[in-house]
Amino acid sequence: MRLAFILMVKLLNITALIIFCCLSSEAQITFNQNELRRLDHELLQTSKYDRIKYEHIDSLKNLAKGSKKSPDRLYNAMINLGKEYETFISDSSLMYFNKAQEIAIQLNDSTKMIEARLGKVKVLGILGLFKEGASELEDIERHSIPNSIKEEWLDTGRQLYAYMTAYTRDNKIYFQRYSALLNSYRLRQLEALDKNSFEYKLFLAEHYDANGENGKAKLIFGELLEEVPENSNIYARAAHNMSSIKDREGNPDVAAYYLAKSAISDIKCSVKENMSLQELAVYLYSTGDISHAYSYISASLADAVFCNARLRTAEVSKIMPLIDNAYKVELDKRRSMLVITIVIVSVLSICLFIAILLVMRQMKKVKIARQHLKEANSIKEEYIGHFLDLCSIYMDRLDNFCKIVTRKITAGQIEELVQMAKSSKFAENQHKQFYDNFDGTFLHIYPNFIQEFNDLLL
């Protein structure tokens, strides 16, 4: 019984060890687990944030419907809709900026015309139509740009050449050319911005970063991450830039931490034109966390396609096949591991079942042995009881016989005493009583003895 019990315990331990090994075979994430869990949670909430975005867009559309009689108000509604759709659905954004431009032409308002064209340039950059965007930007005469939208013009130029710089990263000549234009627009934008604004701090930190002054850049980016709300594009950009610095400094885990924060901010803002999620997927792919990498790169591709952000789509398309193949290999490994685990658990279950049967069999034998022991103890007790009864009877008879002998001797009846001693009747009575007592006791304890004995004779 003890061996069977030990076997059962060992089988249970082996089963638990196998299950634990299977569960712990998932790749370990080397950076902050909480931030990754937050990102997973926010990805599940994407539809909620998109619904909020659509509700805001619907309110702007209703405002536009009520502004048809006022061209100025209708123009503002079109501009706001274009900006709202800009990093959400770029095609719709371009459509509303075109409508705004048509209204501006009807109003013969040069400022509004330039503002609408600047909106179009930003969207053309997102759509990957860099040549068209640059041509549109160059057609705007700089001296004709009023101060009220000068900051918007500088931001448009900076954003367009930022896209072009990213697109030509592998071409040194064009990369340097567009980087210079990007830096030029950024410097002029710094001069035009309010020194106390978050935008100024962001562009100043980006300027420091572009010129290799990492210490100053990190300090400002860190301040922005503490001061700016998480559901802000400035927060997302600050976190992404901080990630780039940490990566260059040789801290990929910390860089991934900031990428996760940036991706969370993009999700909360319903920004479909994003970089952080795909870069985080690449990092996780390099660490062996294929499952998360596939999930994030798939979400990033879905966002890029939804927004029609061609640059992001092209970037995702480069890494997607690698992660997809790795994910398929991972799935095959998991299926194989699952099959092996099922087989092992099945075998162990059979062994456990056999062990349980052995234990039950042993327990049954023990139960029978205990029953026999109980019966033996009962027989002993009955034998002892009858033995004590016989002893008591014979002691009484001996006492009576001694009294008779004493009385006969005292009375001088020696002859009668001798005759009584010689008589066999007394002994026969004693033997008969003994045998009757023995037979009755024996047959009471073993009631089937005679039948079983007769069966043996046959």
C-alpha cells in the first residue's frame, strides 16, 4: 500500500512539473511587465476610443450641416474635420481640406486658402505623396503667409520633411538633404512658438536630440512626460523620442518601455498613423516574444491600412513577413508541445488510474485482514470467557468435593468415601459435562465446522 501511495504522489509531481514547464515556455519579457500589460489592455479598448473619436467627428459634421448658410463657419467646420481625420482616416481628411479650399476660393480669402493648402500638405505626407506635398508647399509664396498661420506653415514643412527624412533613411544623399530642411523648419518654428508652450519644449528637445545633445533632450522629454496628459500627441512624441535616445545609448529595454508608453498614448488618441507599436513589435521579435510581436505588428498594419498611411504600411511590410513566419513556427512548436503534453498526461493518467486500482486493492486486502483479525480477537475473547467459566465451575466443584471428603472423614464414613472414589459415575459425569461444554462452545464459534468437515470427507 505504501509503495502504491508513493507511486501515486510521484506521478502527480511529474504531471505538475510537465504542466509548469509548458506554461513557462513562453518567452520572458525583459522590460517592465506592467507597461506591457497596460498596452495589452488598451489595445482591447481600441474600439471604445475609436467610438469616442467618431462621436466627436459626428458632432463636427452636425455643426457643419448647421453652418451651410455661413461660409465662414462652414469653412471652419471643414478645417476642423480635416484636422480630426488627419491621423485617423487620411483620405477623409484630404477630402475635407479640399472642401475647405473650395470655400476659401469662393470667399476669395487668401489666408484661408493657404491654411487649407497647408492642411492638404500634411495629409499628402501621411499618404506618402511626398512629391505632391513638397510641390504644394513650394507653391505657397512665403512672403504672402500671414503671421496668424505662419506657425502652421512651419509645422507643416517640418512634418513633411520629417516623413521624407524617415522614408530616405537608407539613402545618404537624400537623407542629409531632407534632414537639413527638417532642421531648418524646426529652428524657425522654435523662433515663432511661445517659449512657455509644450510645443516649444517638444521642438526644442527634438532640436537638441538632432544635434547630439542627448542630456538636454532627455531632461526636457522627461519633463513633458510628467506635465503633459497621456492622451496627447505631444506625450506620444516625447515618449517615442525618449525611446530613440535610450536605444542609441544601448538601453533597448528602457527604450521598449517608452515605446509602450508612446503606443498607449496613440491608442488613447485614436492615432492610426503611428510608429511606436511597430517598433515595439520589432523589439519583442528580437527578444523572442513572438506572440506579442505578431499581435502588435498586426495591429500596426491594420492601423496603417485603415488610415491609408503609406509610409507606415511600407515600414510594417518590411518586418511583417519575418514576424509572421516566426509566429507560424512558434504555433507549430506549441501544437507539437501540446500534442506531447496530451500524450504524456494521458500516459500518466493511465498510470495514475492503475496506481489507484492497486491502492484500492491493497485497501480491500487490509480491510479483509482487519476483519479476520477482528474475528480472531472475538474468538480469543470467547475462548477466554468459556475457559474462565470452566475454571470457575471446576473450582466450585472441587470446593464441594473437599467439603464432602472432610465431612465423611469427620463422620468416620471412610468406606463410603472409598466407594465414592472408586465409582466411575462421578468421572463420567465430569467428562460428559466437559465435552458438552466444549462442543457447545466450539460449534458456537465455528457453526459451519461439521458441514465443512463432512464436505472435506466427501
